[in-house]
Amino acid sequence: MADDFTFEITESLGLISEGKGGWTLELNKVSWGGRPAKYDIRTWAPDHDKMGKGVTFTEEELRKLKEILDSLDIAG
């Protein structure tokens, strides 16, 4: 039997978008299984009890992602 799956949103950093049924795409710091929190982008149900697939980043990985995004020529 697998260990219980635990997570804790330790810091809410920003709402990226909102979809159907109130699900939101968010950037948060999340501790998975009691480990140190990582930066996390994923969809969440309105009450944060369910989540969609996402991606987590260390601080170093997030810095590199920011460099890449800053280098893009995105017209707003």
C-alpha cells in the first residue's frame, strides 16, 4: 500500500487564469510529502482539495525559466 499523499500550499504567488467550474491555474509554493516547498504551476479546484497535472521548479530552475521568458519577444 502506498503512503498517504500529502501536500501543503505554503505560499500563494499568483493566479494565472480561471477556467470552467472555478478551476484556476496558479503559481504557488507547495510542499509535497513534507519536503521543502518548490515553485509549482498547476490547476486547482476552487477549494484546493483536487488538482490537475502540473510542473514544479526549484528556485534555480525558476530563475532560468524567467530568463527564457524575459528573452521572448511577446507583444502584449
